[in-house]
Amino acid sequence: MSAVLGLSDKDDFNWARLRGLQYPALAKLAFYRFYVHAILAIFVGQIYISKVGFPGFALWTAALLAVHWRGTRIDLSLTDADRRQVTRSEFARQATTAILSGLLWSVAIVVFPLFGTRDDLMALMMIVVILTSGSVFFFTAAPFSIICFITLICLAAFGQLWLAGMVHAAVAMLLFLIIGLLGTVEVGRTFLTARFAEAAVAEKEEVVSLLLREFEENEADWLWEVDVSRRLRSVSPRFAFALGRPQVEVEGMPLLELVAGRSWASGQFPPSLHDLAERLKTRENFSNILVQVSILGEERWWELSGTPIRDERGRFTGFRGVGSDVTEKRESSEKIAYLARFDTLTHLPNRLQLTEALGEALRHAEQWRTRGALMMVDLDRFKSVNDSLGHMTGDKLLAQVAARLKSLMGENQLCGRLGGDEFAIVIRDLPKPEDIDELGKRLIERLSEPYQVDQHTLYVGASVGSAIGPRDGKTVEELMRNADLALYGAKDAGGGEHRRFEPMLHAFAEERRQLEVALRKALGRDEMELHYQPVVDSRSESVVSFEALVRWNSADHGFISPGKFIPLAEDTRLIVPIGQWVMRKACEEARNWPEHIKVNVNVSPEQLIEPNFHQDVVEALAASGLKPERLEVEVTESIFLRDATVARNALEQIMALGCSVALDDFGTGYSSLGYIRKLRFSTIKVDRTFVQGAAQGSAESLAIINAVVAMAKSLDMTTTAEGVETAEEAELIRNLGCDKIQGYYFGRPMPSYEAQRLFSNPQQLRA
């Protein structure tokens, strides 16, 4: 209330701002107020001039008109109050007019009835009511002034009526005053609220205007406008630039003709342009629609928004809107969409698109009672190519694999890359289950052919696992899991083959999971132990060393074959803690053997590339007290394919301690000759496959063994033949020149206490 009356501020609006919202309306009514008071003064003159006397009435009228003439000038000076600061003195001057006017009318109300009749008094009271009511409802812009005015005249009327003995009329006048005061405040509040709203709208319009100007000046977007005939009008410079023509030339031209290009003559418009024409025809709002346009022969994409324009009578006068060229943005969006669904290396569908295609294949199979299938393809020996020749060569190889896969695809078949060296094929409609075997065979044969990459001839194979839906799975997740199990089975069988999913694969997967859980607990439960297989001198047949071989007797699963848990340990990297335990245990037990007996410890690639491998060996030797010369570390050629530099550094560090290093399974790997030259191995172990081949008269095996023996002797290395099981094989190996022999003929792997017993009986030791 105080803010409305001008006695205080309101929230964020200060006193001057509030008066600035109120007072500009006074100027519109300034002359009307002057005329109303003059007319009412004449009415009073008609009643009292003959009774009061002309001089007295003339003096009163002149004073009243002078006050209101002054007030009119003050009100007119407040016309621009909304654009400047209204001062307190202006507020006071404006209120003074109302107070002086009220006093003059109060004089007339108090004095004039003294000379008139009771009827004259009632007529004067009617004038008071008119003044009060008119002031409350028409002069709402200055509520404080109105309150002062009506309070003065109503109190004067109340006093006159009371003195005249008209008590009821006096009380009624007092009630009328109260209602007038409340009405003044409420009407003033309503007026001020309306002015607040108008000011807010004006501010918003100003902000919008500023934004539009800034938009036109600084943004890449532009404003467009057409008339009822869809011809351009008010063409902005930026829109003209977007059209590729001068403003003057495009003004008044049909919008659709300009953006249709050569297709305008033929009428063969893009669908998006037809959509725009339809929206303009139906005169409906549209927002952010994409339109394909032709600007000077170049295909572009615009994003347009538009709103119909209507005049004050509601008649349609055209369209106005905003547009922007989104060609580059659209191309980027298309590229992002492509990247989301395609593999960037091979340009094949990625996992997302394959998953969607498989889901669609399963829905189709369910709807039409057909079959869908998923084949997973994993490259064999790809990792060795990546590790030995680098990732760039590996990527080029994958691109060639993708091209071969694509060439094999038929109708309703989609191939894609899941990641790494793993691919997948979705078959939407499989006529009969046998067809998947034929496709699997062709896949393996084609992918196993040699590749030419950067002057390298590369050989990789492929393993394939497949699952048929809905028989092997009714959901995408089930079918992918079961195809993966089938692939794992194919890889586990040695690779290079296709395997269909079978329910028993779930049992194998569950067994593997349970074995992994048990293997993680094996060391803590003390379930591991070492067995030792003797290595003998080929001439004297006396034991020169023992190879330490880890065995696992699980409390949950019983004895587990090394061929089963060692690959599992390597896959899960549990081979690292197991290898550390083997190293410590072997050194500890070898400490009790004769000084000339060595212990051979196998080290996996995972273990060798560990940063602390050298420290593990040092700690094992220090804890056991075993001399470094009695420890021989056995590694396979695969360690050099993982990280050759790290492997070489690690082996050189343990050789510097005095330990020896043996190269195991020689001849079955890839390219060890270069590493034999760079790294001084103490022993080369000939794989059992060559020993058995030589025993069966294989010329190739005999030639390989002779070559290995000759090479080892020239490099001052010894040779050990593995897998000797008969006296004939032992004699053959001895004659071929191998220095040491290892195999069941001389002894199976045995517990440490049995190995220890051999040393107490020299005869048994030789046997």
C-alpha cells in the first residue's frame, strides 16, 4: 500500500521508478480534470451565486481554476516520467494541487450551504459524490493526491451534514469516504500492476529487438520473410548472401523458385522442399525443418523455422522466420552417425549395427518360423603378427581380412567387426543348418590363404564358432554368448576349424569358471606342488639337472592336468603369482641336491615382462641360498613376440647374475634365429615332435635335429632332446649328437622326496 501511494520502494523497483510508471498517465487527463472542475464550479454557481453574491463566488472560482491550471502544467511536465528520474519535489508539487483543490472545495462545502436551503445542500452533496467517484476511478495514476483530495471534501461534507442535523446522511458520507479510500488504493494497485506488466513486455520487446539486431549482425543465421504470394520481402544482407545473389535482385522473387534451382523447371523437387511448400500453403508454424536447396547449382541444406504473420484484423499477410545453412553440420552429423555404426579401420558394420541386425534376424525368424544365425570369426596367430611387425601392419592385415569376408557374403548375410581380430556374420534367413557348415569351411579356407602386406607374406588362420536361433538362443545376448562359446571350443581344439554350438559347451564354460575360482585360491590353500623330471647326460646317462613341473591337486576338483590349468592361468594372468611361487619353491628344494645338479624352471611370457621379474629371481636365490649357476631358466620363442626388448633385457639381467637360459620347444615357433644370435642361450631344447619324427624315419625331422645340433655347437651351446621314451630313441638321439636327453625313458616327473632319494643311491640315479 505504501508503495502504491508513493511512500516507499517496492522490492527491486525504487521510488522514482514506481512514480515513473504512474505519472505519465496524468498528462493524458490533465485538461479533462481542469474542464471537469470548471463545469462543476459552474453547477455550484447555478445553486449559490444569487445567495452568496457574485464577488465571493467569483473569487472562489478564480482560485479553484488557478490551482487546477497550475496542476495541469505540472501534470504535463510529467509526460516523460517513464524515461527519467521523478524527484520528491515533483511528487510534492503534484500532491499540492490535490490538497489545494480539496481545501477550496471544502470551503465551498462548509460556507455556501450557510446561505442556501436544505435542497441546495443535497445538490452540493451530489457534486461531492461526483468529485469523489470521478477522482477514484479516473485519476488512478496519483492515488496519494486522490486520497488527500477526497478526504478533505468528504470530511467537510460530513461536518456540514452533521451540523445540519442530517446524522444518517453524515454517517453515509463517512462510509462513502472509507470506501473511496479503499477503492483508491485498490484501483491504484491494479493500475500499477498493469503498468508493471506493460513495462516488462516493453523490456522484453527491447531485448528481442536487440537480440535480433545482434543476431543479424553477428551470427551465421539469417531472417527471412515472404508475403502472401510467397515472394521475398525485406531481404537482409545475410539472407541475400545465403542465396548467392544481390539484395535488389532477390527482393520480390518467389522463395521456392530461388531455392529449387534447376529442378524448378522440371518440378522434380526434393521431398524436403515439397514439405516446405506444403507448410507455407497451409499457413502453419514450423520449426527446425531440414530443407535440401540448390544455390547456384550447389546442393546445400538449410534449417528453417517460420511463423505466419497476421495484421491487427487477423488477416494473413505472409511468413516470417529464421534460417541457417547447416550443410557442414549435417555432413558432420552423417559422419558421426557413420562412426557410430561402422568400424573406421575395416569400414565394416561395428558391434552396434551387428547387434541390431541380429535382433532383427531373430524377430524375422520368430515371425516367419525360419532360422537366424550368428557366426563369430577369430583370427589365429594374428597376435604374433601384431607383436612382431607392429600395429600398422596388423591394421593393414585386418583390412584385407575384412575385404575377403565381404567378398564371401551372400544374400541376407552381413559381416562386421566386433573388435580386435574378431569378426561376426549375421545370417537373417538360414535355409538349412548344413549351410552354415559350408560357409564356415569357405571362411576358413579363404582367410587362411597368404596375405601380402608391406612386402611381407603373412599367414594367419581362422577359427569359427556359430549358433543358430532360435534353437541356440532366443535373444541377442544368448545367441552371442553361445556363438562365443562355440568359437572358444574351436580355438581350444587348436584353431583352424568351425564348431557349432552344443549344450555341453555351457558345461565346459561353467567348469572353466569354477576352475578359475579354485585356481585363485590354490596358492593360499597350499594345493600346488612341484614334480621334477630328470635330464641326463646323453653319454654317461647320469642326471645333470631336473626340470621343475608344477602340479595342482585341488581340494574341490582333485588332480588337474597341467595342460588344463596352465592355459587358464595364462589367460587370467594368474601365471604370474604361480610362476613366482614355482621359482621360490624350486630354488628352495634344489638347495638340498648335490652341487653339480641344476634345476630348470619354466618362465611364461606374462611373468618375464613383469617389471620386477629380475628382483623375483634375486629374492628366490637369496632366500634359498642356491648358487645362481645352478638355476637355468627355460623360455619359449613366444616371449620374443610379446615384447622383444623387455624380454631380452630381463634375460640379460638374470644371465648377469650367473644363471643360464635355455630355449624350449625350439623349431615350433616363428623366428628365433635372430634372437639366438643376439642372446647367448646356454641350451637349446629340441621339441619332442622332432624326436618322434626322427624315430619314425622322417627325413625332415632328422635334418632339423642335425641342423640344430650343428648350430648349437658352433655357438658353444648344448642341446637337450625332449620326449625320449624308448631305448631306440635314446640311442638315435645320442648318435645325432645331442648333449642331454629328457623323457619318460629316463624318468617321469616325480615328487621332490623321490628326486632326493635318487641322490642317496648312485645306481638308481644312473638308472
